[in-house]
Amino acid sequence: MAEAKAQLKNLSIAPRKVRFLVNTLKNKSVPSALAEVRLSPLRAAKPLEKLIESAVANARVLKMDENKLFIKSIIVNGGAMLKRYLPRARGMATPIQKKLSHVNLVLAEKDMAITTKYIIPKAIKKIKKELPTKEKQKAKKPQEEKAKAAQKKPGFFQKMFRRKSI
């Protein structure tokens, strides 16, 4: 059975926080895992979504059927640790450890196609609107000036004394 692999190294989120989301994804089909990750409010969700999509792209290269893919294993290991110091009273310093994590993902195929409740829409490219040419802008200016002249703003006294008397 073929396997598609992908790894994410030096993710600047502590492994403990990433594992919280990763543990919910084990042994799930790819569409349901993607749906769960996209709906998650955690900061680790975006990088994990990209990792899953990367593994699916690797599976396409290996000519695996996308409808049969599921997450066989996903492991979060600790990476390097950035060590910093925070100055404190009386010349002391408190150490700060900025932890990084490595995530390894393995996708495999099941024997039969997996039916999912989730439909994940493909990304649609947005088409930029054409910028108006100079001729169109010149044609619009006199019309806009007429419209602005018609919408006269109230004067100072009208603003100040618009209260109704009792």
C-alpha cells in the first residue's frame, strides 16, 4: 500500500498546543480532517491545513485515489528551542523558552472509497475589475459635480438650530 508523506518543520507554536488539534485528526478521512481544521479557531489550524493539502498533492504525484485517502499517522515532535531572557529586579533575568515543533503526516489509501458529509469547495480566483480609463473618468466628472451641487449641505445655523421648540 502506497503512502504519501509531508512534513512541517520549525513551526513556531509549542508542540503541546499543536498536539491538541492533531489528536482530533488521527484516522480521519482527508475531507473531514480538512473541514475540522478549517473550522478550528486555534492558531495551529492554518499551517496544518496547508500540510494536509501538501500531503494530498504528494498523493496525486504517486497516482493515489483522493477519495480513498485517510490520515494514517500524524506526529508532533519538539523542535529547536529559542532561548531568550527577560530582565528582572535586582539585576536578575528570567529565562524564556520559545518552543518550535515538527509535524510529520502520513496519508494512506483505504480499500473502498470514503463517503464524507463535507463538501469542500475549490478555491475560486477573483477577477480584478478593470480600472476606468482617463476618458471615462473625464466623462464622469461633470456628472459627479452636478450631483454634488444638487446635494447642498445644510449651513451652520441649520445644523445648530434644527431642534424643535416645545
